[in-house]
Amino acid sequence: MGIQINGQTDTISAADGSLSITGTDLGVTNLNITGLSTFSGGIQVGVTTSVTVGTSFIKNNAVGLGTTTTAGRNAGVGTATGTIIYNLSTSTVEVYSGTSWNSVSTQFSASGGQVSAQQADGAYYHIFTASGDFVITSGTKQVEILMIAGGGGGGNQHGGGGGAGALYYNPTFTLNAGTYTVTIGTGGVGGSSASPDGSTNGTNSVFGPGTPAHIVLNGGGFGRRMSIPGVSLQSGGPGGCGGGGGLTPVIPSPPARTAGGSRTAPPTHPLPSPFVFGNAGGQGNDYGAAPAAGGGGGGGGCGPTGGPPGNEVPQTNGTAARGGDDFIAPTPFLPSTAISTLATALSTPTTFLGVPLPSPGDQLRAFGGGGAGGSHSPWGIYNPGGAYPGPYGGGSPARTGGLGGLGNAGAGVNGTPNRGAGGGGSGAGPTTAGNGSDGVLIIRYI
């Protein structure tokens, strides 16, 4: 016999521990269901009622999304493609694309850079190899950003390598609509026979002056030339990464080593900062130490071990110092699937920011190596793989910093283009030290 519910006679039956209700136009009030329920037809609720699940609800005139914070979202609120939340941290509605959370409140639109397009990995890239404007016409976006200042020039005559420009990397950098002025730092000039003390710092890279997203990065310090006998020692130049100290001649006595330049803090980010990378320059060697000769110290690099003692060598080493370690960008930031298409977009299909294609991944994603020190015969130079065609690079572990000049004749090599790397110190006085390389800005988002 049927059971009457709200004036309708319907049937309730139980089988295998389940409860089945069949009929039409069922009217049920104050129904509470525990466990999994399956409905084969539509569910209709009254105009003054709702369906509520946790903090989410459905009403006749509104849908309430579940709320969480960025931290809660990242901890795994939901990873199914198409999941929608309201993020209390950013006050925006966000949808999960399958690889990242994106704001749907306003469509994001941006332009600027020598590259400004979606690439093979599905991400959008903006690459600035020269100064310009980054313009966001609508929306807010969390982006990944890498920026580096110009590298310092190397020192003349058994001189120190130039320091790399300071590097900024932030994988969760939020940008709002507006115009952001971009200044790309230029590389410093290496010392020469005509101007042995003429090596210069790289210049600063700057993003967004006058905005909350303001970044200033100091250019790399210059490499110091060989010290002049009888004159007090002068260290390598200070900068985003310090320049290397030059060789100390047999005079003055007692023996001493010329210090590398210090790392200087940018005005927008007190050090230490989790986003700004750089190191001091290495000290040069003393000619009077056995065996006689020596070399300049390496310029500081942006890698985790890019400063002393990695960019200086013992007095009896026999080989001049390498440039400080390069910063290696994370693979997801510059995946191999994107690099070749980015090279083509930059109108350099056989190289990516100066590095030949193909090359090992750590070299393609390397930035900010210090320049290597120039040697005094019979010492050799740090040279694990030679310079890239140009020539440039080769003087730091991932080869962005310039090679040092060999013995009493070799010139220093320039830093790898648009990697913010230091130039190599030169060998003898008649030869020229390497120039530092210009910086770059890379912005990536999905």
C-alpha cells in the first residue's frame, strides 16, 4: 500500500539496504539525507529554499561558490579541471585550468616586449631585450618574472672578471592593469691598453617605477686591473655582483691579494631577499706566491655558490679563477618545448639569448654568470668548454660569463648576450678585457 506524502500516494520500498522512493510530484519538506543519494529526475526547490553543501549553495536567484584562501587552494581544495572557487586572499573568482588557477573576474590582456605571444608550451611570454613598456589593459594576473641587470666589464692586464648584474626571480608575482616602464640594463665596458682603468659597471635594470610592483636591480661591478706597484691595492667594483680583484704584482711587500668587489643592495629590496640573487667578487692572486704568476679573481655570479671561495683560487693553483656560478632558471619557467619557438620569435632561430641551439638545458636556462679572471703566464685559464661563437661566454660553470684572457697575450671575452653576465679579465696589458652583457626581462603566465 502506498504512503501519503503531502497529499500524494506514493510507494516506499527497501531492498539491499537501500531506500527507493518512486512516484511523481513528490512534495517533501525538511528533508535531511545522510550518505550518497542518486536522483533519476529533476530536483525542484521552492523560491524561498536552497540546496547547501558546506559553504556553497544554490538558490533560485543566486549561486554561492565555496570560499578559501590562496594557501588553502594550494593545499588542495580541488584539482579537477574546471573547479571554481572564490579566493579570499585576492578577492577574485578563480578557475583551475588543469595546470594553474586563473582569475575569471576580468579577462587578462597584456602586451610589450620583443616577444609577446603564446608559445608551444601553452604559456604566454613577454621577453624584453631592450627597454620599453609592459602594458596590461585589463585584468589581474599572477605571473612568473625573471629580470637581470647588465653585467660588469672585465679588468685589463691579468685583471679580474666583471660581476654579473643582480637577478630577480619570483614565481608568484601579481600584476594589475596599468603601464609598467621597463629599463634593460646595459653591459659594462672592459678595460683596454688605451684605458687600463676604464672598466665600468653594468647599468641598472628597472621595472615599473612609480607602481607598487617597483623593482630596481644594480648592474654588475667592474673587474679590477692588475695592481700598480707601489700603489695601495684597490678592490674590484661593487655592484649587483661584485667584480673580481686583479693580480697583485711582486711589489708591494709583504704579499697581499686584491679583494673582489662587494655585493650592493638594490633600493627596492633590502638584503637578504628571497627574490634577489647576487654575490661578491673573488680576490686576485699574488704574483710573488710560488709558483710565480697568478691571475685575477672571478666576478661574482647569481648562482647559489656564485661568490667566494668559488670564484677565487689558491696561490699555487696554476689556473686563474672562474667566474661565479650562474643562476639556473627552473625548467617549468623555460621548458624545452618553448625555447625553440621563443628563439624564432626573437628572430634568432639558431640561438636563444646568445646560446646556440641545441645546447644542454642548464646552459639554455642560465643567467648571471661572473666573468673569469685573466691569467699571467705560465698560468692557464678556467676553460671547461670554450667560448660560444662570437666569441662570448665560457668563463662560468654554465658558460654565460666571459672567458678570461690567457697568459700574456689573450683578450678577455664578452659575457653572453642578454644574460646579464660579466666580461672576462684580459691577459697582458696590450689586450682588451671583455664587456659585460646586457640584461633581460622575461614574464611568463598561463
